Amino acid sequence: MRELRFERSGRLAWHERDKPVLLDPGDAIVRPFIAGRCDGDTLPIHRPVSRPLQAGMALGLVDPVVGSICGKIPFRGPFAIGHECVAEIIALGPEVTRLRVGQRVIVPWAVSCGTCSPCRRGLTSKCVTAARGGTLAAYGFGPASGSWGGMVTDEFRVPFAEHMLVPVPAGVPAERVAAASDNLADAWRAVVPPLAAREGGSVLVLGGGAKSIGLYAAGLAVAHGASVVDYVDDSARRRSIAESFGARSVTTQVRPRHQGYDVVVEATSRSSGLRDAVRALAPGGVCTAVGYYLATGTRVPLMHMYATDATLRLGVSHVRAILPSLLEFLHRTGFPAERVTTRTADWDEAPDAYTVRTTKLVLRREPLAQDTVVGEETP
Ligand SMILES: [Zn+2]
Ligand SMILES: [Zn+2]
């Protein structure tokens, strides 16, 4: 069987690998049929960053934790890529009783056990059982984050399946949850909890870096009752998607019209964007930065934050902990997250499609079974 591997900047290919088997009684084998390309995956694909990152770490300019996630030689190919998918369960270990073969599930990007101390606190992407002393345990990040492989493959193994796999509620189209494993859930944590604590608050999204996350965030903010949602991006295509969700949009040349935002999402993935985002906060506001800020010396206007009583949040998103609320919301409201998908490609075309410069790529192939389950309980 085959899996998609990143070889070097601008080049991916199918490689042969062994068929996965159930190793533990709590395992599942799943067959992905929808796969999203994470915004972060485009970093090594569209830019030859491996050598600059290696040099940056040697000089102390790039944070050494990059090496513990992506390897001492970051993004050294070939490694299996892809960590967003909707899959069908094709085999279950004997200890998995609450799932069944044929069910459609979301597989979170990070592997977690569900029972260790961080997992019980909702920090599922910092699971100590799965990380085994490493920084992260994740699909599609290369060997430094574990031997889990990528999600753009014929089949793959999921440990702790009863905890890890979250069924897609009946009636929710698989295309809608293509990015639930990562980017859609990442947008959720950046907007929904902070907005719930600031009801009817104003929201600013600085987009264009973490391209799909910014758009999901703008849409989710409108859908959760924000009084104002301003979306900033130089891409006309993305601005029109943000507007289709009901956000206002401007280019980076225009100052957003609102004075001080209760919730800001920094999705430019640039340190200058981080500073702009923090400075755009209203008193007591919260900024969640969803990009990568690789430098050891990123400047942050701390005195400004002190004076505005601002909160800056960063960190991996704990998708497994978020998924029940996110899926319940999608099931209840029909929020059209698939509007962010700017390119759909056939599964077989993955090597070429994955290199395309587009906001959100989704790969698809036929599922084995049609989605005919009616009245299934939501997670
Ligand atoms: Zn990702
Ligand atoms: Zn755990």
C-alpha cells in the first residue's frame, strides 16, 4: 500500500509501505477518504526552509524546540505527510467496544491516550503517554514526532482508538469536517471560548499566513454572535470567502475601522503580525496567535499589553478535547466550513495537488460505504 511523502520543497510522491496491523487491543485501523492539507504543511512545501532552519538553530536564532518537533535537520525528506482526515473504521481491536467498523470518524492530528494527567486536563496534544518524553506525538510531522505516519495513505493505525476517534454526526457532510483534525479546531479555540467570555464582543482576524485557520475563525466568530468581525488579508479570494460568512474585510493597506477588539486572531504567522494583533486589543482582550513564530527573539509589546490588560495565548491546539463541542455545533447549525476549501483534488493526484498554492486543499476518494446511518448520537 502507499502513503504520500514529502521529499523536498516542491516535491511529494507516493511511497510503498507495509499495511498497518492491530498491535494493541485498543487499536483501530482506519481508511481515510477525505484529507485536508494543514496550513502548516505548506511551510516546507512552498519554501526550502530545511537548511535555513538548521542554520538558524545552530546560530541560536531559531528556537531549538523546532528540532524536537521536526528533527535536527527540520523537514528532511522523505517523511509521511498529512494530519487532517475523515476516515472509515475498517478494523478494531477486541478492547474497543464503543465504536464499530464502517463508522466515519475524525482523527485528531496529535496522538493522545485520554487517561494521563495532561489528557484529563484537556491538554490532549501534550499527552505524556503518546509523546514518550518527546515534545509532540503526531501524524505527518516526521519521525521526531513519532512513527505514526501520515494521513494521506491507504490505511493507518490509531492507538487508544476509543478515546482518539470521534464519530462524525449523521448528516454532517464529510467535506465540512475535512479540517476538523486540526485547522478548523484550531480556529475554534481561538474564537469560541474567548468570545463566550466576552458576549457580543468584537473580533479581528489578521489572515493570510495560516490561511484556512483565519477564514474558519472569521466564520466561527460571525456564527457565535460577535458584534463586529473584521478580516484583514491581501488575497481578494480569501476576503470574499470571509465576507460570504458575514465578516467585513479589508486589505493590509487599510486600517480596520474598529477601535480595540475584544478577541484578535493572529493568523499572519509573522512577528510583525503578532505585534499588530496585540496592539489591536481592547482592554481585557485576548489575542490567540495560531502561526509559527520560530525565532528565539520575537519582540512582543509587553508594556502595551500591561497597559491594556491584554492576554496573549499561544500553543498547540488540543483538538481531541475540542471535537465534541465543534461537531455538535456543526451538526446543530450547518455551519458551511467547506466554503474555505479552495481546491478539491482526487486522492490519486495528491503528490501534485499537495504542492499547489491555494488556501485550502482537500483530497477525496470514494468512501467504502455511503453515509446512511440515521439517528446516530452526536459525540
Ligand atoms: Zn497542522
Ligand atoms: Zn494522555
